[in-house]
Amino acid sequence: MRDPNNPCLFCTPRSVTRRNALAYCARDSFPVSPGHSLIMPFRHCASFFELSPEEVAACMALVGHERQALDDEFMPDGYNVGVNVGGAGGQSVLHVHIHLIPRYVGDHPKPQGGIRQILPWKAEYPRGGAPPEETEGVPLVGSGPDSHGGQSHGVGSH
């Protein structure tokens, strides 16, 4: 079996579906579903958290462009977007790659919980959001209007 890290599998772009100055996209060689795509920076970097802000923006721009192409080609019913970081996080190729996985009605008997299915016993949880007392007084992080006293929007309120 070939070691995907020696040489790095993603340092030489292959089967590129789209690209920009800092990143590229290709279909996964072992797709979870039709259209499963990977978005990778050109620069070799193992951890998503070590990417520059420009690389993150370039990768996320490709996520959006590839999603549109997948919508047109495969018409999926939903998506999972994820990054595995480190061995405990399931990363096997030590070059950052973002999974864009089209999902289809019926592809899983119980899709509720989505990415939480990584730990199946944690996939089901009560709905309704965190009680107000768990979020009051928590500082807002970032540079947008919500971080300077603007109206806050909770998770899922959009």
C-alpha cells in the first residue's frame, strides 16, 4: 500500500476541477458519495489551523464554486463540509484538505446529527438550542458588527 504522505499525495495537483491562486479542488479518489470533492491549498501544510487567512478564504471560495458545480451536475439534497485535523481527528493525508460531501435523501437511514455521526452515540441530542443562561455574558469574537455591541444572532437564527 502506498504511503500518501511520502511523497505527499496533494502536493502535486491531479484531476483538478477548479483552482485559484492559492488552492485547488479535485474529486476524492475514494468518494463517500457521487461528487465527493476535496479542496486543498497549494502550500503544503498539515493543519487547517496553520493556514493563512488568505489561504482559508481561497479554500472557502472554492468550496462555494464547487458546491455550485455539484448542484448543477448531481443535484444533491444536502452537504457535509469537514476537515480532519490530526490523527485523533481522522487525518490520514498530512496536507490540509476540506471534504465537500454531497448528501442525498436515503443515503443514510438516520442522517440527523450529520457530522456528529463521527461519534455515533453523540449524534442524537435534544433540539431547541442552549438555554439562555449558557450564552449570556459570553463575549462575541470577531471583527463584524456583532462583535462591537451590535445585535447578536444565535446559532441557527439565520
